[in-house]
Amino acid sequence: MIYVLACSLNTGTDYIKGGIYLWPREWTLENFLLVLNDDRLWRAYGITIARTVIGTISALIYTAIVGYAMSRQNLRGRNTFYKIFIFTMFFSGGTVPYYLIISALGLFDSFLVYIIPCLFSVYNMLVFSNFFRGIPEEIRESAVMDGASEFRIFTSIIMPLSTPVISTVALWIAVGHWNSFYDTMLYTSDNKLWTLQYYLMKVIKESSIPTNIGGLPSDILQNVSPETVSFAAIIISIIPILVVYPLIFKMLTKGVVVGSLKG
């Protein structure tokens, strides 16, 4: 991390000569300036943030509902479904089945290719199911006696008690969405749907400096190199993670304390 930051602050001339210093001899922000003026970066940022937020919320809702249904004692065939779900975890996620399903639904070059495949995570369903099983049945029975519906029990009682598992699963899903790469490569051909990780791959693999940008001095390219620009793009890409992770971690630890007290 420190090395990447140092490289992004060095001039392209120093990097080419092999003189990368953790404390640059000549500081420059031109690498960041060049990346920040690339329209592809902001488009990729928007797509990545949108898929992370929408994908995480939708996957949480879906897997929590399925996990709650699996945790109920009166669900017919619950043990059979539970065993089938566990059995599927012995196999890695199938790229070919996803590809065929997306092809059949006509979702290529669609934003939905980022959302739908992530909804059906067996692992997240089992995590929710096992946590819900640990909630005393007496709590639900008391709510039923007070006339609460199943939906009211789930939203007003079960979910507030499940802050620890919600935080954990949300962090797991969000990181997966943010770092996802292969689905962009497989299911999209439109650069308007590039995610941030795919954009970084293009910048690094092609070793290309975005020159089709306006409002910058013409001599800015003299102090940068494709490598230093790539390092600057990497630093910019991880800023949201550095900001959001402490907030989620704080919510996670707070939820663990609250959950232990309520238990």
C-alpha cells in the first residue's frame, strides 16, 4: 500500500529510471490529475457504487427471507432443502450455467447481470438460517400471542436482533461486488458498463495514458508514465473502501454487543 502510494506520487522519469522512493525526490500530483480527468473513471465509479449498493441491499433482503423460512420448524421439507443447499456448496460457482441463464434471459450488456447472479448465494442463506435458529422460539411465540403477523415478526423483531449477522453478510457481499471483475468481462461489451476493477485492468494492461481529456496543460504528459498513472488509479479506487470499512466495522462490533445483551 505504501509502495503503491509512493509510486503514484513519483514522476514518470524517476519510475522509468528505477528510482522509486518512499519519500519522493520530486513530488507530483499529475498522475492523479490525469486519472481524475478521465471520464471512464467516473463512469466506472458510478457503475461500481450503484451495483454495490443495489446488489448488497437486494441480496440481503432475498437471502434473509430465505434463511428465515429455512429456520422455521414448521417448514415442510426443511431438512431436505437444508441438505441440498449444503451439498451445492461442494461445487464451485458455475460460470457456464450463469452464462446460459443470462443468455436465455437476454440480459447481456445490461446492469442486471451484476445483480441477479449474486442474489442466490447459498452461503449467505445458510448463515442467516443458522443465526435465526439461535433466536429463542419464545420470542416469536410471544409475538404471535400478541397478534403479530409473520411479516411483522420478521421485520420488527427478528431483523433488529440480527444486526451482527446482517453487518457481517453485508460486508461480505459489498466487498464481493466492489472487487468483482469477471462478470464485466464475460457479460458486457459496452464500456459504459465497465466496473472500477475492469477499468483498472484496462489502464494497467494496455499501459495507456488517457490523452483524450481537456482542460489540462499540454506538457502534463512529460512528467508521468503509464505505470505511475496506473498506481494513481489504484489509490483512487480504494478510497471508498478505506472510508466505508471503519463505519461497517463499527456497526458490526456494536451489533455484536447489542446481540449478546439481548440474547
